[in-house]
Amino acid sequence: MIRLSALPRLTFWRIVLLFLLAAGLYSTFVRFYHGLGAATNLSDQFPWGLWVGFDILCGVALAAGGFTVSSIVYIFHLERFRPIVRPAILTAFLGYMLVIGALMFDLGRPYRVWHPLVMWNPHSVMFEVGWCVTLYTTVLALEFSPIVFERFRMKRVLKVLHFVMPPLVLLGVLLSTLHQSSLGSFYLIVPSKLYPLWYTPFLPVFFFLTALTLGCAMTIVESFLSSRAFKKEIEMSLLTDIGKVTLVLLGVNLVARYQDLSSRGVLHLAFERTYEGRLFLAEMLVGLVVPAVLLAFPAVRKSQKGLFSAAILVVMGILMNRLNVSITGMERSSGASYLPSLTEVSVTLMIVGVGFALFTLAARYLPVFQHATEDPGPEAAWEDAEPARGTPPRVPAAVAGAAAFLLVSAIGLTYDGVMRRPAAPARPVATKAPAPPNSVALSTFRMPPDVPFRESPDSPAPVMFRHGVHVDSWSPDCVSCHRDGFSMVRTGSARTAAAAGAMHKKCGQCHDGTSAFSIESDCEKCHAPSLAK
Amino acid sequence: MITTREKKGILLDTTRCIGCGACSLACKERNRLPRTSDDVLSDTLSEKTFSVVNRQGPRFARKMCMHCNVPSCVSACPVGAFQKTATGPVVYDETKCIGCRYCMLACPFNIPKYEWSKTLPRVRKCDMCADRLAQGLATACAAACPTGATKFGTRAELLAEAKARIAAEPKRYFPHIYGEQEVGGTSVLVISDASPEEIGFRTDLVSEPPAMLTWRVLNKIPNVVTIGGLVLGGIYWVTKRREEVARAEGREHDGESGPHDAEPRSREEEHEK
């Protein structure tokens, strides 16, 4: 008997998680038992879908908070940001573990995931990303390890780690810079496939810039979420400052993207009523314009709700960017129309769910928020830190209104864009069109050479197959004989009795006495003694 | 890596093709592939079909791996499963492949196909009969072609022949050799009486090998690492020094810089204990 009281209480989110896990595990079975073809909507035309676009591209970008915050604290020595380092590193570490997990689903042969570490191809972007992600996950594990060692009070190890932390962080920042940008470089090799709104030689630069921006936004979002989940106060003054940095980064992004589009002369594509144009505008509004407008107001940066909404928008917009590059922008040239299958979606949701669950567990049992809980501090410490006391700042109604309007238009644009999705061109129907006039081509027709078949032990004489007797040189039809049985690559080898029997059977398909003379009757019509040497 | 003199190639001339399908069948036979279509001329490339000959209006045109001079698949593959051999064929080593499908994404001609229905899939494509070439034989498709529409030879000779054919009969041919310049040149060359679009070939390709676009970024990595490392190290040193100086100068500044600066400083001291 299991005592029900010993089981964890079923909350709403735990039920959701259980559901996601169940669906995801079933999909995992489908994926590994029946293969990628049965589990996904991927095809030869569209080889990369949701698992690369979301689980890997978005997953790595979402984990960018790790290197942004750790560099702020360990390299720029902005010590007051230390309380948010641990949650950021935890998020990043879990993020990378999940990305590697997701990769196992997408790779055709996941058990060979280690191959790039041994079989080198320095010309491959993916080789570089493979190495960087492996090394950076190791670095993150080391950056995260003090939390575990503290839990178990292993002082000596902690001392060593404290000493090596700055070089480790430095290495982590370099590795992140390399692979965050390289995820964009993936697509540099397809200039004729990726839609021009997204294809640019600056893809790696933009991927890195957006990763930095997303790192800041994620730090804000994640601080809010954990403050709610763990009932701890928000370090509001820190987050306001991160909001300011985010604003600057958004500005840089906007200017860079505009410059790039206008210098390549494709800016007009954004305003065309196409699938791509609409989704591009939506991405820009959600991820760059609206949050930049919001964050430009100090009142928004200082209000919890304002800052949180702006950060969420940045996160969503940059995720839209990754999906647009990997899916929207690749669809038209592929000629295929891709929508992820239920299996793909449920695996992705399971991975996201596992991420949340692991974060919650780690935060509960390890000293992740230790600094925040150690000094109790006054209630709502962040408000005290603000120069303006009293009521928390209110977001001006006009700003909120404008943002809401832009957001609604972004949703409208997305809807309109999806409606304008290019339909997959119908597969050409195999019509028996009349044979085209090919008299010119026919003039180059050369009758294939005769094929000698050597005699088998009990054969009356060797056989010489003559193409000239069998083929009408004005309407040569190679396929009718060569499709079934008659080899083109290895010819003329009937030497054994078995091979001779097979040849009789093949020739007998036509030489049956009705279409042509029978193989049973006139042996000498084929077996010519004159050929024997 | 690539010696041009030895490089083999295939010249396709659609004006000589009678659409008999012998090339497709010979390819299937040589690669031991199953039959996929009743009508050879309406077959499509797949993991079971490496070469097709299709109707393009009044003409027949083949589709197969172009065996690029600087192949995108070779550049994209993270484990080097694809290799450009010295004699021209782009070959695939299935024992290395991890199944990431970046080759399929990268290929400008959409040639590599995947065994989607298998639990342990491979990438499949034409390998220009690399083993036959090693024996001094022509590719199976070229050996089977009864009209010379598919001709095997060294790339240089075939290029010269294509030029000669076009020069000899300028009215018969469209004046373009597809594969001479496209994506940096390909081992398979195509000439026709129609433009490349009309016989189903993309013309929006860059003339520089796409692999160079990624390589130009990748070869900056040593610089990024060196310069980035120095800059970050410098920032680390400067900010640390500034903090030490500020601490040594005494605590009168603490009052000005607010409670947030004071808090971590005490924590830093804890770390040092």
C-alpha cells in the first residue's frame, strides 16, 4: 500500500508537467522506434524543422543569460549584480543540457553525437558549434558546481573553484560569442534558399547581438518568475539597470538591422503583403520596436509589470526571429510547406517542461538564491532603493496604449502572414505526355554493341545478343527490357548452368512463341555454332 | 586538395537525349536500388533514386549530383562524412555520418536525400560511380547512354568539347554551359538548346562556392579568440584594480555610492576569509 500522504501534492503545474511528460514519452517512443519519417513532418525538401529551429536555435539563445550576467559580475566586477549570477548560470546550464537532449531526438544516429570531437572538419560551422557547445557546457558545469559543493560544504574544492572562476568565465564568454554567432553562420551557406529579409552576410553578428539582448531580457523574466515561485523579493534596482542595458541593445539591433536591409536594397520586401513580409514585421514589432518604446520610459523600467512585459516581448520577438530564420524564411525556396507534427511539438513541450521542473528542483534543494535569502532585508527593498519614494511608478496610459496597439497589429500581421503562406506546389502528375519530337536527338543514337554470352557446360553453342535485331533505331526503347532483369552494368556472363537457366527465363519473357519465336523450338536461332571458338 | 588535371566529369547534352531512361536504370542497377516508378521519366530523386531523367517541355533533362568543385555538403558536414575525391566524385562515408542533415540544407541543388523511414537513416546520393572510376571505367549512366547525351571524360576535355559544340552549332545551342561557373563550377556540365531554367536548373545561384561564405567567417575564429580574450582580460584587470584602489582609498566614498555597493563589498570580504 502506498500512503497517499507520502506522495507530492498535485498542483496545477504538476498535473501539466505530468501530462507533458506522458505525451512526450509516447512521442519519444514513436521517434526512436519508427524513425524520423514517422515522427516528424520533415522531408527531403525541408530537412530542419521545429527541433532545430526551436529546441536548438532558441534553446541556445535562451541560455544566453549565463554568459551575459557572469561576464557582468566576474569580468566587469559589477558586484551588485552577484545575486542574479547563480540563477542565470543555473538557467544556462540546464538550457544547454536540454539542448543536447533535444539534439538526441533530431540526430538520425544520436549514438554518434561524439563523432565531431574525433572526426574533424574545421570547415564546418556545425563542427565548430559542436565543439563550442561541448566545451561551454563543461564550463557551465564548473561555474555551477560551487552551488553543489556549498550544499555539501566541501570547502577545499570551493577554494580552488573560486581561484579559477575568472578565467573560466572568460573562456565561457569567448565560447558563447563563438557559437551564439555561429548558429547564424549555419545559414550563410544557403544564400539562394533563405529569404532575403533574413539572409545577410551579417547573420552571425545579428545572432550574437540578439543573443546578448535575449540574455538580458531572460535575466529579467527569470528573476520575476523565481521571485513569484520562491516568494522572494525582486532586486528591482538591478533589473531596472538591466532594462536600461536591454534598451541600448535593442537600439543597436534596430539600427543594425535597418542599415543592413536598406544597404542590401530589400527593405521594401518587409512591407510586401507576403508570408515572409508579414512575419518579419511582426518579429520586428514584438521583439524590437514595442519593447524599445516601452523601455524608453523610465517609469516603465521602474515598474515591475512594465519591465516584465517588455522583457517577455523581447524574448518572444527573438524566438520569432530564430523560427523565422529556420522555418519561415526557408519555406518558399524549399517548395515544401512545413508545420511541425504533434510528435515534434510534444517532444519540444516535454523538454521545456523538464527544464522548468529541473530549475524548480535545483532552486529548492541547492543554495541558488542563497544571497537573496541570507540577508533578510526590509520588505520591498527595491522600492527603498528608488530615489522617488511612495507609490510605485505608474506606466503612462498613452505608452501602454501605444504598446498594446502595436502588439495587436503584430498579432494581426502574423495572422495575415500565415494566411499568405505559399502553398506547396503540387507534385507534377505523371502524365503520359506524347513523346516530344526528338529526331535531332535520335540522329545521335548509336546502337549499343552486341553482347556475347559464353556457353554453359551443356549448351549447344554460345549466344550473341544483337541490339540491332531487337531495337528499332527510330524508336529505341531501352527501358522495356532493361527495367526487368537485363543488366546494363554487368553484361554477357552466362557461363554456369544456373546462369544459362536464368537467361532462358529472361529471354523467354518475349520469346514465348507468340510475341517472338519460342526459346523451346529453334535453339540455333540464338545458339550459333559459328560463334564458338 | 583538388588537382584539376585529373578531375573527371560528365557532360550532359539535352539536345542528344531521347529520354530512353537507360541512365536511370543503369544507376539503379549499379547502386542496387529498388524500382520506384513505373514511368522512368516521371521518377523523382529520393533515397532510392540517385539519378532521374525528366520531361522538361519538349526536352529531357537529367537530375543528379552535380559534384561541385567546392561542395557545400563537404564544407557543412561536421564529421567529414562527405569528401571531394581527387578525381572529382563527392563521396559519402556512412560510418561517420551522425544524421544531422546539414548537408541537405546546405546543398544548392537539393541533392542529398535521407532515409526517413529507417530508424538508423543514412544520407544517399550519386557518388559518380567512384569505384568504377578507380577501375578506369566510365560512370554507369554514361556507359549505358546510347546517344552520347551523357558523356564521361575529364572535366577539362568535356568543357572544351561543350564549348566546341556550342561554337560549331550556335543556332542549336543556348550559349551557356551550366556548371562551368555556378557555385564555383561543378564536375557535371550541362548544355542545351534551352536556357537552364527551361530544363529545370536554378539560375539564382552565386558564382562563388557557398562554402566560402561560411569559411570566411570561420577563419576569423583565431582572431576573435585572441583579441576577445585580451580585451576581456584587460577589462577584468582594470575593473579589479579599480575596485582595489577604491577600497584602499578608504570608506568615505561608501556613503555616496549607496547601499548596493556596500553590500557586495562585504560579501567579497567574506570570500577572502
